[in-house]
Amino acid sequence: MYKIVEKKALTKDIKMLAVEAPDVVFNAKAGNFFVVIPDEKGERIPLTIYDWNREKGILYMIFQEIGLSTIKLGKLNVGDNIYAVAGPFGKHFHSKKYGKVAVVGGGVGVPAIFPIARQLKQDGNKVFSIIGYRTKDLVILEEEMKSVSDELLLATNDGSAGQKGFVTDILKNLIESENRPDLVVAVGPVVMMKAVSELTKTYNVPTVVSLNAMMVDATGMCGGCRVTVGGEVKFACVDGPDFDGHKVDFNQLTSRLAAYKDEEKTSADHHCRLDKGIKEAFDGRK
Ligand code: NAD
Ligand code: FES
């Protein structure tokens, strides 16, 4: 059991939990992910690592209440126990001195980019962080990202905070400036990582993306997380989650992520009938 010691709502749907998980954090590194099972009957939720305190054995997780399991996780409070937290999994991000690096985070992808930006800065890179959200109310971790960046550039789709537009608009300007990055790292919705990779390919800027493929066991055995990279089948959980964005088949990833939408809806409807609190949480998201 993994005890929750702190809880914070970052937006209406996005929560941060601090959890006692010393066996996970003792070897955690930027770019790793871990798996959370909210309760005994819950499914496994893979989450890219956000932050940790190794001395205290605390893992900080940020997630969006988007489906049944994340809603269940978000209903837990300080003092409650999470049934299981396992990890770290996946290959960690390979940080070294590249020179200038642009780290690009979209929405709920920003927590995953935070430790990567921090590590790149510690390794002597000039870090340009570009973070994008749909609107001002969804902006998270702005101060945290500022603290690990040489320059922070913020965009919202509607212009209610920072510059109006997508992260790719800012990235294009950066690439065309005297601060052209030597590397781009992007984490966010698939459509954003695809757009970033298409942009950087035209400018020949190496690009790493972190793939949020569907996962089951997270240990390379089930094949659920398979992705195609450079024409080869890879498993995001053991070969990734980081891959060369210029080689990823994003269209296949998009269709695989949508494969179980009907089953997810059936399960959500079933639990809404059983649990009034879960129904209210789903209704609140509409
Ligand atoms: P969102 O739809 O609000 O988009 C966030 C930002 O991404 C936008 O504001 C915009 O700047 C950019 N963006 C979106 N579409 C774009 C496009 N077509 N072209 C260029 N830029 C575009 O994001 P959200 O709803 O917060 O979703 C975040 C996603 O991140 C989720 O799908 C989640 O699965 C994913 N995620 C991935 C990882 C990972 O490790 N890969 C980790 C956490 C979250
Ligand atoms: Fe099963 Fe990757 S999640 S092989």
C-alpha cells in the first residue's frame, strides 16, 4: 500500500498526489514512467514521472481525470492508500550537453517534460521551454518550468495567456532565430508530437518524443504498447518511451490509442450505474 501524503488540484480535472513510494523513487530518473493501480479491482494507469524526493521516498504524480481509473485515483485523499505503485519503467531520457535544447510540453504533457528540462539544465544546456495549453485556466506548472529553463515561452490556443497559438508556432520562430536548438524534446498529445516532428524534420533538427502508447503489463510481454519506429516494431514500455520523432508512425499510434473507446465507454457506464460519486465526476467533465 502506498500512502497519499499531499493532494492538490492544479485545475478542475488535473490533480497532483504526493505518495510514499520509496521503492519507486530510489532509482527514478527523468523520462521513466511508473504504473498506478488505484484499488484492488482497478486497472493499471501508466504515468510519466513528474518529480520525486529520494530522501523522503516521496513520488509526486500529476494526472488528468479522464476515464474511470483516473477518476477513482482523483477521489482518493490525504491519508488514503493507493493499492499499488510500480516502477520505474522504461528507458530514462539520455541527457548530456547538446548545447541549446527546446523542450516542448503540451497540456498534461508538461509534468513529463519538467524533470527532462531540469536534467538538461543541470547538464549545462541552454534550455528553452515551450509550453502550450488550450486556455488560461488549464495552465499548470508555469513557475516550476520557469525555474528549470533559461527561457520560458508560453502559448494558449485562444491567447488568454502568453502568446496566441500552438507550441509549434513558437518553436518555428525559435528554430528560425539565432537560438536554433540542437535538440528538441516534445511530450504532449500525439497530434502535437506529430506536428512538432514534422516541423523539425523540415529544418533537420533532431527530435525526441515520449510516446503515451496504450499499456497493459509495462514489462514487454503483452505487446499492447507496440509502435512502429523507422519501419520496425518497438514496445514503448521497454524500448521507449522516448523515440526519434522523425521515425515514429504517428497515424498508427493514434488509431491504436482509439481501439478500445467502445469498451471504455461500456465500463464507464457500468460504474456510473454502480457509484453515484463516479457518475457525478463523469458528468462534471461533460
Ligand atoms: P491539449 O489538447 O490541451 O493540447 C496542449 C497543447 O498542445 C495545445 O495547447 C497546443 O499548443 C499543442 N497542440 C495541440 N494540438 C496541436 C497541433 N495540431 N499542432 C501543434 N500543436 C498542438 O492537450 P491535453 O488535453 O492536455 O492532452 C495532453 C496529452 O498529453 C494527453 O493526450 C496525454 O495522453 C498526453 N501525455 C503524454 C505523455 C507522454 O509521456 N507522452 C505524458 C503525459 C500526457
Ligand atoms: Fe505490454 Fe509494453 S505494455 S509490452
